Amino acid sequence: MPWQSPISPGISWYEDNVPERPEYPALSGSVETDVAIVGGGFTGLQAAYNLALKGVRVTLIDACRFGDGASGRNGGQLGTGQRWSPEDLEDSLGFERSKALFGLAEDAKKYLLDFASTHGIDIEYVPGQLNVSHRKSLEKDYRDCVEIAASRYDYPHQSFMDRDETVARLGSERYLFGIRDTGTGHIQPMKLLVGLAKQAALAGALLHEKTKALKVSQNSGRIIIETERGNIRADRALIACNGYIGNLEPVTARHVMPIRSFIGATKVLADFPDVLPGAEAVADSRFVVRYFRKSKDGRLLFGGREAYTADNPRDITDHIRRQITEIYPSLANIDMTHAWGGSVGITMPRQPFVREVMPGVTSIGGYSGHGVMLSNYCGKLYADLVTGNRSDLDLLRDLNVPAFPGGTRFRSVLLFLALSWYALRDKF
């Protein structure tokens, strides 16, 4: 019987198309380690892999199974740069810091693809991404973005698409223009995650699923992570998850909040060759972004409904099908084979949150859209920092990521109202 995640609804197409998803034992008894990691997603597993390679004793736990969170259930798109456009970051941070962050993102992209290639992990990489607009007023911004990326950020892989090209590449008349990016693409994220966990275990990291962290504390200079089946004592700890841990919730929840995101998969589109003929990934200009792509076997994977509460819609398929039909009317009656959801972490400025939340305990999360490549790279950068190697993690740690307003009592309500307002604006 297929595993149903207790934290994420639905069985994903990714899960059904991974040949083998190994299980790792729950923690049993107390352990001593150099570094403890909470969270078995891309960040935690990359940190565990890179630390173990350097001979560091590392123990990683996850409350559920690896891949039940955002790392195993996302849209699979890599993107380019940070969540903000380079020129927007330049306005707030200055050119040098903006360019350094752009370079970090390019390093992250290269690291992910090299890691998969080196270890023979078939992540089903397909190049190409289209960023398209439904608003005429954004045309100058899109044209400027292409020119700035090439002339100021040494990134010549983008080109502006007029309406005719946009319609042809999407197979839809819904959007007015866009940017084609041939320097990035999309992957099957669960295959990457399963392969990464295997490599971390082979490197010597101790991996434990179904082991929830209940509390993080300190005693005699050591960090103690309490679980139901035993404690982990470590010199340092990394919190790399979208969930909250007991006594750390007041700190992390102020800065990173989970939102629900939902994705559906159609049957193979053999009868609809005009839909994404180049199999490139797509992300649109809506604040509540719609993102979609073709899988390697030719089905449409479509994400576009977000929820700002813990609730899940009763029928995920119905919500997703309505949005697909808005872009592709010919798919109004297409069979949906899978529909799933999960939580992703966001911050107020939609930039990563990297912070020491207590002495020796680092929290990393809130990637807000570019998490596939940044989360992998942040795990590697954390390991570099711990082992005394040069690390660019400070570029992210120095970002100003303010707390959500409203405190623990009202932050969810205010976030719901704010994002609902932006979602309403998307309609006009």
C-alpha cells in the first residue's frame, strides 16, 4: 500500500514514479554526535552529506519520511537568480551585493546539476523556462530584465518573447508576452531527494525518519534535541524544516510561515501536441503564481492554488482543473491522475531566512519560490561553514528578513488578508 504522508495530502506523481524509496529507521535511544540536523529535505540532507564526507559525525532526523515536505512535492522548477529580479535587489541592496547574490544562485544551479551527474541520479532534467505575463503594463519591466541580466549580470541566456512567440511556445493565448530562459530548467524533485539521501547514508551520516524533534535546549555547552525515543547531544545543530519545534516556535514562526500549495498531474497529453511543445517550464506574473510544465513522459504538471491556512480543499483536483482550463480550454475534460499538496515556507520579503536562533543552532528556510536549487546549496554552504571552509552563507544571513506583523496571535490572519488582496489584484 502506498505511503500517505500525515503532513501533506495526496499521493504525488513524483512518488509513483520513483523506482525505490528506501525507508530509514526511527531513532532508538540517545546518541552523541558533532552536528544534529532536524529536517530531511534538500537542505538537511545536503548538509548531512557534505559534513559526513569531511569526517564530521552527523545525525539527521525527520518527523515524517524524507520527501513528505516541500523538497519532495514541489513544482520542480529551478529558476534563475533569487526570488526578486536582479534590478529590484539592486535598488534595495546595491549592485555589488545584488550581483553576488545572483552569482550565488548560479553556483547553486550548477552545484545541483553537477551533484546529480556525479552520482548518476536521473533527475529528469529538461532545460528551458518561460516567465510569462498576463498584464500589459509589465512589458517594459520584462524587456529591461532581459537587457539588465545580459549587460550587468553576465547572463546572456534570456530573450524577450512577443505575443506570437509566447502563444507558440505555450500553446495558449492566455498570456501577452514573456521571457525565455535557456540557462535553467526543471527536474523530478523526488528522484533527486531519494538519490541524495542514499549518498548521505553512504557518506556515513546517520539518517532517521519518523522521529519528531520536540525541544531544543542547551546544557554544559552541548545542544540537546529531545525526541520521543531518545535525545541527541551535539556541538552544533541545523534546523532545516518548514515546521516548528516546541520552544523554538516563537523565534522561527515570526520570520517563516508555511503556506499550502497544490499540484495536479494530467494523463499523458498524446492528443494535445500543441501544449508546451518544447516541454519548457512556465511561471506566470500573478502574485499567486501559476507554474506548470510537462513531465518527461508527456503529462502536464500544474500548480496554481495556494492556501494561507492549514486547511486542505476537499477536492484538490477540481481546483486545479479549473485553473488549467483557464489557460488551456481544450483540456477541460482531461483526466487527472494525481493531485497533491504540501507546505512551503515563505518570509515577508520572499528571501531565505538564515539565522542563528540560539547559540550553536542555525535555522535555514523560507526559500519562497527558488527553493529547489537554493535549498540544496544552502545545505552545502552550511557544511562548508562548520568545517572551516569558505562559505557564502553570510550573503543570505545578512539579508534583512523582518518578522511577520501581528505576533504569534494575529500573524496568520494578517497574512491571509494581505495575500488575498494581492490574489484579488491578479484578476485585473
